[in-house]
Amino acid sequence: MSDLSNPEPSVPPLPVPMTFGQILDRTYRLMRAHWRLFLGVSAVPAVTILAFITVWAIFVFKMFGPLWAAKSSGIGAVAGGIPLLFSAVFLIGYPIMLAIYALYLPAAAFAATQADRGVVVTFRQAYSVAWSRFGRSLWLMILCILYIVVPFTVIAALIGVGAALMHYAAGVGASPGSAFFLIPLLALLYLAILVYSVWITLRFAVAYPACVEEDLTAWASLKRSASLTRGAMGRIFLVLLVVYAIVYALELVCILVFLALAAVVGLIAFSAHVAAGSAAFFILVGLGVLVYMLIIAAYVLLSYAAFTTSLAVIYHDQRLRKDGLAAEPRLA
């Protein structure tokens, strides 16, 4: 499935296990060589999120705009409609986004793993492979969510019981010592949530590359990822942390440049006596919002592409370490 008409160069795979620095360097070189493909694949969920937010904002404005303009009765109506609105957003938007990510993740994994093998594929080929595995990808995502949600539910129930006990103890005039005992317990439970989230994320970090590359079922992909990441979670965590820090630093630089330019434009507009509420004012505000949204969109695209690429590199490196299988170029 290689695309010979694609001018993007291939990056030859490494035949030996990589160090921490080599993983980061290879991720960067793959990103630079295949940036159009990776950003194009990542654009699908990013555009979907942006479209969903836009539709949601328009709906809120159309529905509650007249009420916000009203007096106290309007405020009460808005407050009463907010829970219903968020329920509708969850029931409609969450399944849509779940389906989009179930399609995106195998496409991104296929594009990145093939690039790491030295095989160049196209956007269409990546999503064609993803579509052929949509069912198992969706089930894999649901399983990952259940692994996180079920323990969270148990911990949330424990926190709720603890809060109820604190309230009851305060009501019957019990010693405040019980509250001092429960508050650290609740803090430890919250810390446990964070630790477990990181642990389960690292444990299943290469489930999608394994699912696509080895044509595994959802359950088998989770088991394979758990096997490949065993003993390597610290290195994986550090790689993902550095990738996140680099992408976030780039976003901060762009935002700082944007704020500086916005301040200069604002000073010029003030000197030109641009009145608030005028057409020029709204044009400038609209351009500012547009540029800011483009910066956020670029950050989302870059972060998605960087994480999927680094996980593909880690997946092949762990296969080489565990199974002795190098990421040799092949046609998928």
C-alpha cells in the first residue's frame, strides 16, 4: 500500500533498541518527514471538535440569547435550561466523538507505524485501514474507558460515602477529629485516581499500534500492550512528558506572540479612536478570535500527531526489545 507518488521521504528504521534520546530524535525526524500526512490524519478529530463546538455555541446563542437579554425571569429560565442543555450535549455529542476517535486512532496508528517502518502511505489509505477495523477499534476504546470509569465510579462512591459521614458527624455534634480523619482519606482517594489514570494510560499506551500492526482483537490488543509496556512504563512516561512539554512550550510561544501583536493592534486602534461597538472594532475582535482559534487548532493537530508518532516508535522499540523483531520496511 505504499504511495510512490507521495514526495515525502522515508526514514529508515533502526535495527537496534533505542535510548530515550534516540526515541525523541526519531519521533522528531518522522514528524518532519511526514508532517503533511500526520497533520492531515489528525485534522479529522480536530475539525470535528471545532465543528461541534461551533454548532453548540450557535445553538446556545439561538436558544438562550433572547432570555439573556430579558430581566430576572429570563435569568431563571436560562438557569433552568442549563442542565437539560448539557444532558443533550452529552447524549448527542459523546457518541459522535467516540465514533470519530474510534476511526481516528487506528488511522493515526497505521500512518505512524508504517512511517516508522519506512513505508509511506496516504491519508486515504490510513482511513481505509481504520474503517476496516472500526468495530474492533470502537470496542477497544470502550474497554479502555471501562478500565478507567469503573474504578472511578467506585472511588467516587467512596468519596460520596465519606462526605455523607462527615455531614452526619457534623449534624450529630460528633468530635471534629472524625473530619480530620476523613479529609486526608478523601485526598488520598483523589491522588489514587490520578495515579491509576496515569498507570492505566501507560499500560495500554501501545494498544492501538498493536491492534493495527498485528491485526489483533480488542482484548488481545490490551493484553499485548500490557505485555510490551511491562518494565518500560517509566521510559514511556518520560517520553510522553517531554513530547507534551515541547508541544505546550510551542503553544505558549505562539500565544505570547499573538498577545504581543494584539496589544500593538489595540494600541493602534486606540490611537485611531476606534470606538467600541463600531464595525472596525468587531472586525478586529473577530480577526483576533480567528487567529487564536487557529493557534489552538494547530496545537491540537501537533499534539495529536506527536503523541501518535512517539507511541508508534515506542511500540516498535518494545517489540524489538521483547520479541527481537525490528521494524523492517514492508507493505501493509
